[in-house]
Amino acid sequence: MTNIKPNPESKFLNQIKMLKSSSKETVIHTNTFTPFNKYMHTKRPIEDKIIKAVKCLEQQDEKQLILLCGSVGDGKSHLLSYLKSALKSAYPSLFLNVFVHNDATVSHNPTESSIETLEKILQGFNDGHTPTQHIIVAINIGVLHNFYISQKEKGQFAQLRQFINENGVFDENSLFTDSNSDKNKRFQLYNFASERVFALTPNGPQSAFLESIFTKIVQDDCDNPIYQAWKQDVEAGILTIAHANYQLLQNEEIRVRVLEKIYHVILREKIMLSTRAFYNFIFTIIVPSELEVNSNKTGFSIEHTLPNLLFNHPERSSLLEKICIIDPLQIRVKEIDVLISNLHVLSEKQVFVQKIFNECKVDWQSDIFRNVIQQAIEKNQLQELSKFIIRMKDLTEPTVYKTFLDFVKYLYSFHTGDKKMIGELFAILKEAFIKWKGSPLPNYYFVSNDLSRPHRLAFPLKLKEYVQKSFGAQESDEVILQFDNYITLGFCKSVFNLDLRLYELLLKVKGGYRPNKNEMNVAIQFEDFYKQLLSSVEKSSEEVMIVRSVDKSKYLITKPSFGSVKFEVEKVR
């Protein structure tokens, strides 16, 4: 690393701070739309719906209220500011008679709350009032709920509240349903939460939206201030570990692997990822805290490399906290031990590590990582170096998380009605069902798995696969944009919701694993499903099997036949 001159004047570090969640570039409150905002704009499906709605306002005599709802930082204000900027030249009169409240969390008056400001703005749409202009409001679901409650207490905005109720805006079950029906045609609502951040496809989860944002941040483009600042720093010899991490993300394959981690935790942990949170995430895997606090440092350390920033710093964001759960170190323990052993024995450690990365097809254009690796070798940080290698390999190889990819395939197949794939899933669930409490004989299932009892009961049950009308509901679609985190299916006309975490657990149960108390919290719904099936059989079955715990002897007890009072008892081999 020659001619490296880290100093506070790094243009790259100053520019990339625009991605932080606290940056004014990611928090848009006003009508201003910066060149960076314009460059980063990425079209999403909801944009066309809103453009169409705004265009229609010019032909509407009766004034309308359009609510753009969603969560914090999901791009409502950005899209609204973009439309006002982008459509101005093509449709100069489009917003002339439209009042736009671009952030309903903001108060116009320091002496009043945001709810009071919103009440004044929307007064024309209150009961008994006549609005004088169209209004568009970008509002978070939480703020809308507070407004709804406050107006309900005051007995105001009854029609608007009725519209909100009819569309189930606050109903968690309709979270991913686009609500926009109003009998009176006075109100419209577009919910950003109705769009999944990624789609289900035949090739796995994909997100044109996140992929586009990621590419825009790292690509060589004259309108990309971050890349241009990085390039100027490199040419001037002003380099930090953040410069090397940024260069690593210029590799498309690594970006794909990083996005896979995001899809994985979104599905597994059922989290909502806002656009602002995604920007901040990219910042945190490029810039270590040390450089965030003091840009005069270089941060040259194995700990500050991108793979370790991704998996080893849960304290920096809620998303990183979840990604730590799928750290490849948790499933590649043996490989770490082998690496450490080799690094201890081999004399040419740098050559050994370089060979590994050559096999991973990592393009080491910069000397920074080589020097950081050499530094770790010289300091005998072999365990830290081994962890870095495993994590880096995970970002350069096809994903090792087969369980996740299989579940996504089943999720896609369920929506498209692929009976063969769901048949495979049912086979897995049957084996897990058998081993959930145990089975003394085929088609007999224990009510309890408590081996401390002297006897255990088992009832006969023939498992018949069952799906509801939601199976195959999107048969003709190749890309599925709206879906739940789970698959609803079951046996004998009883169903449960199979999500990724439960699927992971049932796979382990299928292999003979017995869940602990904490894991049983994940399986509460499956446990209830199991009990429901056995309970229904208990009420209708003519026989029950009793198994002695001490010697595993089995006895089949049959209810008395017509005209008899004696139970029939038969020992079963």
C-alpha cells in the first residue's frame, strides 16, 4: 500500500455518509429533490398507480384526498418529491390545484402537534365540510392510526374513518393487500406495505428494486457522486478500509450474495425493510464505526473488512442483528478448525490464503485486503483470519443455506399450484408429524411424548393431505409480488401456517431431534394442530392403543360392540 494518505479530507467518506439513516439525503421532508435523490430514484410498481391517480385528479370535479401510507423510511416522501419534480416538465399543471403534505409527521406550527396540523389540512374532508382542492398526504401507518383515534374521540371525520375501516388499513392480515376502494370516490389510499421488498420467482427470491439501488450506489457513473469521490480518492492515494469494502461491492456476485442474506432474514424473522434502512445497511457494511467517528484513521484491520462488518456487528442496526443469526461460522465449525490447523502448520500462509481466494474467483484489484491479511498473519491472528476466510467464501460461493432456498421453492410452488413440489413438502411434514410425539405402529400417533408416565396413549390416524383455496391462486404468474411469509396446509381438513423457522425445526425433528422449550415457542401452532387432530380422533375412534413405558409392550383396546359391555383387549406385537 504505497502513497496512502488517509486524512479528514477523504471525499469518499464524506459522500458515502449520505447513505446513513440520519442523512438529510435519506430523510426528505420538503419539496426539494437533490441531484443525488434524482440519481438514486428507482421505479417500483406502486409508482405507476400513483401517477395514474394524480393524472385523474385534473378530470375530477369533486375534490379528492389521496393517502400514501406505509412505514417510516419506505420512500413515500421520496416518491412524492420525485413525481413533483419529474412530472413538472411533462405536466406543468398537474399539481397546480393539488395541495401536497409531504410528511405527516411534521407540524407547520411549533405550538401544535403533527396531528393538529393534519386535522387543519384535512378539514375540508371533515363531515359537513366541502374541500376546495385536492390533497395528497404522505403518512406513516402509525401516524394515521393516531389521527384516526383522536378524531374518533372527537366524533369527527366519520366518512374518512369508515373508508379506513372498510379497507382494513390497520388489519395485519391485509397488510400486503392494496386497499383502494371508496364508494363515495372521495378518498384513495395506496399502501407501500402492499409491496414486498422482494418477489418470488422460479429462480428464487429477487428484488429488482433493491438490486437497482445497490448497483446505483457502486457503479461507475458520472452522476454517481459516491463512485466519483471514491475514484478521486484512489487516484490521490487517499485510502481506507472503507475504500476496499466499497470496491468489493462492485463485484456483482458479492452483491447478489449479500441480498440473499437480506431475503433470508426478512422471511425468517418477518421483518419489514424500508428503503432508508437498506441505505443505512449498505453504509454499515462499508464503513466501520472507527471511521464513522474519526475519518482520519485508515481502519486497516481484519475486523473492519466487509465480511466481518456484515456478520459480526449486530449492535449497528436491527438488520445486522438479524443477519448475525445466519452467520456461516455457525454451520462451518469444522472448516474453521481445519483452516486454523493449516495456517499454524504452513510456512507460506499468505500463498495459502491467496490460493483460497483465487478459487473463489475474487478479483483483488486493491492491495489493501492483501496487506490486512498479511498483518493478521504477522500478529498471529489465525482464528480471526480463518473466520474472515469462511465469511468471504460465503459471499463468493453459491449459498450454503439450502433449507432457506428449499422453503422459498415450496412457497413459490404453493402459490403457483405445483402439486409435485408440494407433494415433496407433504412427505417431509408426514415424517415430522410421525416423530413429533412418536408412533408405536404405522398410522398410530402418541398423544404425549412424556416418557415418565407409566403408560402412553396412541390413536389411529390416516394422514390425508389438505390445502385450502389459496393453493395455486397465482398459477399463471411467474413473478409473485404479494405473498405471506408462510404456507397454509395440513392434514385431514385441519391446517397450520408453516413459516421458515418452523420448517427448519420440523426438518430437525424429521431427523430425530427433540425440540427444547425455547424452540417449542416457534412450534406453538404446529403443536396445537397436532393436538387438534389427535383430539378429534379420540372423540370418534373405536380403538386406542396403550403402550407401557417400562417394556414398550402394546395393547389395542377396542370399544364394546353392539349389545356388549366389555372392551376388547389385544396385545400387539
